[in-house]
Amino acid sequence: MLDIKFVRENPDAVKENIKKKFQDAKLPLVDEVIEKDAKYRAALKEVEALKAARNKLSKANGPLFGQLKKCTDEAQKAELQAQIDANNAAVKADADKMAELEKEEEALSARIQEIMYSIPQMIDPSVPIGPDDTYNVEAQRFGEPVVPDFPIPYHTEIMESFDGIDMDAAGRVAGNGFYYLLGNIARLHEAVLAYARDFMINKGFTYVIPPFMMHGNVVQGVMSCCFPTILRRFFESCIAREYKRAQKQTPLSVSVLLP
């Protein structure tokens, strides 16, 4: 996600970048977010001014209460009380105004965040501009591509030839497109992962196992265009597959050895 300060200071560059990504529908968002940001910062400034005024009025009441307590003249007491009441009324008015402004700040902040998630990152100058991958430029080639003289089987077909996959059982549990890996194919899968892990460790990287679950906002910035749709489709698919039935045969999240 871009920094709002960068967008504010470089609106033309941001718009040109949007055009280079062929996302012209997002062009109005640049002006909108700049406008919302100006209102947000103005509201923040006004809230700070109101807080300062409230503190000043609250402090002013302290000496007035002290004078009122010691005062014996009724007319002067009435004048002091009137000043205290006026200060209290001003404090309440400031508090009410601050509540309105803070509500406005919250709405503006939410909309600004939503827009900023939609505005694309800046393209590196070295990247060729084009609507699809046909405009990509080959930067470097290693060897020459070889086209085999035999049909290339799909990866699931290869695994089936080794009795290393069960798509039917997985389909009943998880839906189409999933599969259980069995026997030597499962071992090969783990061996490749282990090789990649050790290869990167030897390169100086630290091996990390992350949490299985994560908060939605963690991926919101990188999946902003489709994250709500992904969630909706996920829950719809759970319902469509009668997930309660699948719960009876939930697979363990660890590898097991079958007899």
C-alpha cells in the first residue's frame, strides 16, 4: 500500500501509474482520497484545538471555585457562579463537538484506508508497460527450451500411475480439486520440501513455521481487490458442500502411517 503522504504530494505520478496498469476506473480515487485526507487532517486539528480549549476552561474553574468558597458578597458570588456555569457550558459544547468530529474522523479514516488498498503500487521503471504478458520482455535466458516428442501427462496422472494419490476420497471430504498423497508420492512431497528447507537454511535463512491461521487484515493490503470475494466464496462453498457431513471425516493436520 502506498503512503498517503506520497499520494498527497505526487497525485499526477500516481494517476499516471494507474493508467500504466490499465486501471483507469481507479483514477477518481486519487482526488477522492486527497480530499478525504484533507478533511481528516482538518478534523484532527480541530479536535486538538477543542481539547486545548477544554483544558484551559477546566483549569480556569479551579481558581473560580476557590474564590467562590471564600466570597461573602452575594453579588460577587453570583458573578463567579455565572462564570463557572459559562465555562462548564462551553466545556460541554466542546465535548459534544469533539464527539461529532471523532465520529467523522472514524468514517473518513475507514474510507481513506479502503481507497488506499485499491490504489496500486508504483511500477518500477524497468517494467515494460502493456495490458497483458505478451508485452513482457525477456531479460535473460538459461539454456534452450526442449519440447519432448511424447505427450506430457498432467501431474495427477503421473501420481495415479504410482498409486500415490486418492482424489475420490479427498473430493468427498474437501471437494473437487483436492487429493490425498499416498505412499512414496507423499514421501517424495516431504523430501522436496525438506530439500528446499535445507537449501535455504544453508543460504543463511532462518527456518520459520508460521501460525496456521491469521487475521484478515494481515492479507487485506495484498489481496484488497479480491479478499472480500474470497471470504464470501469460501463460506458459500462450505455451505454448498454440506460441511457438517464432512466434519465426520475431518482429516488430521499431521502425517499418518497407514497399515
